[in-house]
Amino acid sequence: MVAERCAMTHWHFWIDRGGTFTDVVARRPDGRIETAKLLSENPGRYDDAAVAAIRQLTGVASGDLPPADIRIGTTVATNALLERNGEPTLLAITRGFGDALRVGYQDRPDIFALAVERPAPLYSDVVEIDERVTAEGEVLQPLDAGAVRESLATAYDRGLRAIAIVLMHGFRYPAHEAALADIAREVGFTQVSVSHQVSPLIKLVARGDTSVVDASLSPVLGRYVAGLQKALGEGQHPLFMQSNGGLTDGRSFSGKDALLSGPAGGIVGMASTAEQAGFDRVIGFDMGGTSTDVSLYAGEYERRHDAVLGGVRVATPMLRIDTVAAGGGSVCDLSLGRLVVGPQSAGAVPGPACYRQGGPLTVTDCNLVLGKIQPEHFPHVFGPDGDQPLDRAASEARLSELAARVEAETGQRLDGQ
């Protein structure tokens, strides 16, 4: 009964914070449902889209916001991974295994490719640690604390602040990893991801890749959470969707568990809606500004404990979602005589050319020119005051520029003449 009264006297906000747009569904204290859609980034008008939407819906332009239940799914970590925009990270690994994560499992997705293109690693540098513990726990090589401190200090002086610690058999005998983590914090590293805590698995590669993901993305996520919490003000405690479909608070929201935060919320919503409509077998297709997510629901959630996301192995519980770096904001360009799309995204700032901020040609612009997107039916949230429609003329101008480049570099015209 108390929870029921609380639900009727509080606002409720369900927020999907994507790389390009932020969508908000709100339930007012009187039970009415309202919605809002804003660009995820618009420095000239607001600092945080989610907070701006909440203020818009509640009518509280400044000051403390009313008490609210806030739940957020975000693709901040996902987009940082796909675009390789995470925190520069140092990989600290047992000597002799410096290239183990780079070599991986020696798999070749395209076995007939003559030129194998590997995804760029998430870590910026590697330091090999003089230590070795056997699978039975015997210390063959004690940890050289002095050499470790010197190596980490050198990396710190180069500007690295995030470190992933991955030692052989550290999942079972973590003493060396724990000592190394203490030294890293003493040196000044602000993000220390230790493999036996992040992903305590026997597999070195999966454990290592997951630790690097966590070290690279947690700072990016932390800055977003801190900024959101500050903007919301005291007394607000938003919960964040995790890759496994569960919720957690900002303090426990880590990079490794946030990769499918936004898409996971989509699956939960899809399943609930499908069941209410009488369907028990549905396919989810979620195309955002930066990435596209595909999922399946056949009466129960499909889960997995490892996946390859953005070319990186991640071993952590998650809903089964396949993600590719292709969205409405994926940039269309010419490279070495070939038309290419993505993985770079125009994001919300500057956004696609039609967003009226001088952005590049994107998939959204192409769809606008083709008539697949109708400006009059698209949210009018562009321009200096955030109230103008998409600019088709800007899209056509960018497309003409690309056509001219193609003709100049290849001698061919895009219209086939």
C-alpha cells in the first residue's frame, strides 16, 4: 500500500540515452503518460539531454527537481567501444604474454581473405610484468615491486590513467594482481581493472580482453554518471540498465556491464509489449544513430556469458544481442576510390548534415534525400532554438559534394552516366 501511494505521488521516468537521440517516457503523479525526444548532445542549449527532458516534462526550469523514480538505459559505453573512443589504457600482463590478447585465438572470420584486418586493440600500451605463478599456486617468479613501480610510473608520465591488470593464473591465485593493483593506485592510476575481480575465468584471453574493456570504458561511463547525478541534484538516485537486463546504481555501473545497457532495455520492453499483444516469438531490430542491435525473444530471454562486440571479446553475463557499428549517423565517405559507411558516427554534434550544424553526409541524409524520412513527421528539435525540422537542402549539398569527389577520383558518376 505504501509503495502504491509512493507510485502515485512521484514522477517516473524511463530514459533511453543513445549516441544521437535521448528518448524519455514519463508517468506523471496523476498517472498520465508523456514523452520527449532531444538530441543527446546540444551544448548551446543544455548540458545533459536526460535532465533537460525531465525539466521540460515537469515544467521545473531550474532548481531542485521533484522526487522521481528514474531508470536509464544508455549506449555511452557501446558507442565508445565501437568508435574506439575509450580511455587510453595500459595493459599490465605477465612477461612473455605481451601479445597474447593481440594474437587471441588465432581465429579468422573470413578464412579466404588475403589481407586480414584486425580490429584496433583497446589498450594503448603494454608493460610486461616480471612474475609467474603456476596453475597449482607455486610462485616461480616473485613480483618485482620496484621494477613494477618504475614501469607504471613511466606509463603514468606518458599520460595513461587507466590500467588493466591480467596475470597468468591470477583468477585463482590473485596475490600478485592485488599487489600490482595497490602499486598502480599509489602511482596515481585512477581506473584500475583487475582481472580476478572483473572476470575470474581460467581463460587468459577472455579474462584479459574483458579487463581491458572495463578499464577503457569505465572512466567514460563514470564521467557520464557523475555529470548526470550532479545535474539531477541531491536526493535523486537513478538506476541504470545493465547488459544482463538488471538494474544497478551509478556506483556499481561498470564498463564491462554497460555495453548492452540500451539494447537490453529494448529487449525487456519488446518482450513485455509482445506478450501483451499475444505474440511469444518476436525479432527485435533496434537501429540508432551509431549502432544497430538485433535480438530474439521466443518466450524467454536468451542469455550468454561471452560475446564479441566491436571486435573485442567480452566475458560477462548479458542478454543475447548482436550489435554492428551501423546507424543513422554512420558517416558516408570515399576512401581509396571506394564508398564506405561508418564505423565513425556523426553523433548528435555535429550530427548528420540535415541536423543544421554543418555535419557530414550520413545514412540519415541519404534516407532523407531518398524520401524514406519525411521532415514533417520527424521531431523538430534542430537549429539554434531546437525547434526546426530536418534540412533536406543540406543533405543534398553534401551528397553532391561526395558525387563530385567520386567523379574526380574515379572518373565515374554516381548517377551511372
